[in-house]
Amino acid sequence: MGIKKTILKWAAIAGILATTASCTADIDTFGTSDYRVLNEISFEEQDGRPSINANEQRIAVKLSSNKDCSWDSVTIDDLSISSLATFHTVLDSIGSFPKDSTVLDSLARKVSYESKKIKIGSKIEIPENDTLYIVVVSESGIPALWQIAFSKPSESCDTKSDKDSGKGNSSSAKSESSDKSSSSTGSDFPKSSSSASSSESNKTPDSPASTASSSESSEETHIPADAPKILSLKIASMEATIDSGKIHIHLDTLPFLADLSNQELTELELSEGATCESHKIGETYDFGVGQEIVIKNSDGEPITYIVKAGYQIPGSSFNDWKGDDVIPDSLWGNANTLITTTKKYTSGSMTGASIATTALLGKTASGSLYTADFNPNNVGTLSMASSSTWPDGNELINFGKHFNARPEYAEVKFSYDGSGDSCDIYILLESRDGDKNINRGSDDINKLVASTWYRSTTDDNTGRENPDVVSISDKDENGMRTLRLKFRYGTPLENSPIENSSTFATSLQSSNKSAIDNSLIQGDGNESVTHIRVVFASSADGNHYKGVKNATLIIDDLKLIY
């Protein structure tokens, strides 16, 4: 009996493996690098520092005064981009610069650009409309498109000459210049958010916590007060969310797995004098990828709204349980066996999930909750108890559930007490040709479409760098923070924890015939989404039997925002 109990205990350990694989993936492992991030840029002729909005890939540059009152070109003073990437000016003319990341990535692949590389010291001509477009091209040839909007000093040459000779009120001239340049940032650049965008883009993961609402406001508020507006909009008779001053309109609550490519526009109410020729009530559209709805005033001045729709994952409020399983358990799974590490949690007004790491007989077992099935191949307890047979516990799990939407953000309430351990919170959107993880054949190609990831020793983002984090709020009355993450379509951002996981593993670590291949290859972000992989783990490296006992991740109210 003693031997039998010991075997069962070892089986329980294998059954509570963490869900975040962690084999390191260096750039050279998979050939050429896809990284194409612009970190910093400055010009010799600038006044102050450029305002860089990394989320929208827009830069606002205020030019300093000069004796000749001419601003025909600028010289690169500093430039920081991804290693092995190159920097080029775009040859094509571009009309409306898209905000939607998917549309922006698609446009980047269509533009042509100068073959000559731009470097520190390079001189660039400023177009007549003061708006320049550039691309950062990865080693593998993938471009990222950016807009640079220049604003010129407002004072006249006479005023400038007086100021240079010591005459006139220099402080007044400077104040006037600052006020006017802030509203002259180029034809397509958000006219009322340059300073807010700068604040948001310069925020580091180690900065103090801020509310998601204020972050979102600074990121998207840029509609002029007198612009034509959409007052209400319904898709399939469901009212979309319209935030004042934002061009992004979203409906997040369509039925699960609804056909987003064929949804009817059932209501479109506009401000007085506004008209819409791009879309009609009663017609069906693909709101899954997003629609650009163009609204005009009577004078013909247009503004383009981005409208997207999607749905939530059933059970993602974590309010409904059957024992220690989230309902519906057909979507949400955990690795509870003889030991329960994931269970219902209540505190004050909230009901959520408590996910804790346990140690037994010298082994570490991370708590976990995920859209996956644990041990669907019914591996025997004796085999599961062998860490040499299963060096990566993720290979006992079939990750991913059917899902077809394209969210822009994810929000979740959480708290974490890791005592030095790290938690993992991540979502991967996948495109599967063969709809398989189990018994995948050589023709079954699973691609990563989009990702967003949080890994930290803390719940206030003062741990490692997490580039997908938009904001983390202060604690609420239940001690929970709200984490907002931005989905990255295509190649993940540099420093994403995904590169320290087995997401892109090229081979299985286990030789057992029941091992499950959950690996992905990198997509370009334009693929159709077929599956979603949501993972919460109290120990980020628990699948390799590493973690801190009693490290506890508490989660509540996962929400997808489109």
C-alpha cells in the first residue's frame, strides 16, 4: 500500500504541471530575425524631444527656429532600432494613416521604399505636407511602417531676427510657438493627443501603476470637437461601445463563435449634418477584421472610424464553478488531480480563481488554469510520475480552444504573491490548418497569429520588462489590480516572454508516443484565427518543475476588447 500511495503522489505532481513552457529561443535558432522595433529617434534640428507613440507607430517632431526660416530637411542625430534591422524612407504617398495594427502591418508590406539605408548623420528631406513616412525593415525583410509629423515654429522671420539680436519678448515668442506647434503636428497625426501619446509611449514597466482608463484615453483621444461623429451604432441589434473622442468603436459581446465576417449593421446615428457613404444600415460586413466607416460633415471634411466586433470566452468571469472546475469545463481546464492547486476563490464582492504552487516530495507543482485539456491521451500514472519521461510537462496538455475573433486588448483582474517566483498570464491566437495538436502530421501547420504576455515577480509591473503591458491599475477594494495587455499581431515585440518559452520549439522533449506537440511557427498576423490559448500559471517555469511553494496567483474577470 505504501508503494502504491507513493506512485499516486508522484502522479499528482506530474498532473499539476505549469502551463508556460520555458526553453530559450535565441534569434539564431530560427534563422534570420523578424525584429523591426523603433526604440528612439532624434534630429539635430528638433526643439525638445520627439513624441513617440509606439502603439500607433507615429512620431511628432517640433522643429527649432533657424536663421534662414527654412525647414527643408532634417539630420538624424540618434537612432535606435532592432539589431540587424535597417531604416528607410517610403517612396509612396500615403493617405489616411491607419490606427488598427492589422491594417497598418498590411499597408507596410505594400509600400515601396528607398534602398539606401538611413543612419545617424543621414539628411532627410521634409515633404511639403510636413509628414514623412519611414519603414524599419527586419533582417528577414519584414517592414514596419511609421509616420513622422513635423511641426514648424510659428514666429515669422522678422520675429526670429529680433529674438536673435536680443530684441522683443523671447519668452512670449517661445510660449506662442509651443502652443501653436502642439496643434500642428501634420495632416494625419492625432491633433489633440501629442503630449498624451508621449506620456504613454515613454512609460516603462517600472513606472508607477496607472489606471487602464486614463491610459486608454491618452492613447486614443484625438477627435476634434467639431468633427462629424457617430452617436450610436448597433451590430446585429447589439449596441457598440462609443467612447467620446475616440475613433475606435467596438462591440465585445456578440454570441460566442458568431460569424464575425457576416454581421448586419442595424443602426448608425450620426451628428447633425454628418453623412456616411461607405456603409449602409441593413447591409452585412466583416466586423471581425474591422471596418473603416467614413463620416463627412456638410463641408466634406471626413473622419474615419474603426469599428470591430467580437465576443467573450464563456466562463471568463470565473463566477461559476463545479467543485474546483470553472464552468464550462469543456473550455476551461486545470491540472488538479490528487492535489488541488486551482480552486474557487471568494473575497468581499468578488468570486474568482486561486492558483497556487505546491511542493511535494521535493517536487514543485505549479497551479494552472487554461483553455486546454490536461492529459487527453490518458497517460498512465507510472509514466506521468517520471520527470525523465516528461522533461516538459506541457507535452501532457492539449492547448487551445476554437475561437475566430481578433481582439485588440485583454483585461484581467489579478493579484500575485510569488515570494520571488514569477507568474505567467498570456494569450495566444492561433491559425491551424489541420485543427490538431494531438497526433499532428507533417501537413498540420499551426501558426501564431497574435500574442500578449505578462510575466513578473510582482502584480504592479515592477519586475521584468513586459512590452505588451498598456497599464496596471491601483488595487481595488478586493486587493485586485486590473491588467490591460495589447495584442501584437505578427511577430511579438522584443523582450516578450514568449521567446523564453517553448512556443516555437522545433522538436518534442519527450520521446513518449503520447507527447503532445503544442508548438507554433510564426505567422504574419493576417491569418484567420481558429484557436485561442489562454494561460494562467502561478509559477512561470513550473512545467520544468521549478517554482516557489505557496506562490499564489488570483484572477478574476478576463475581458477581451475589440
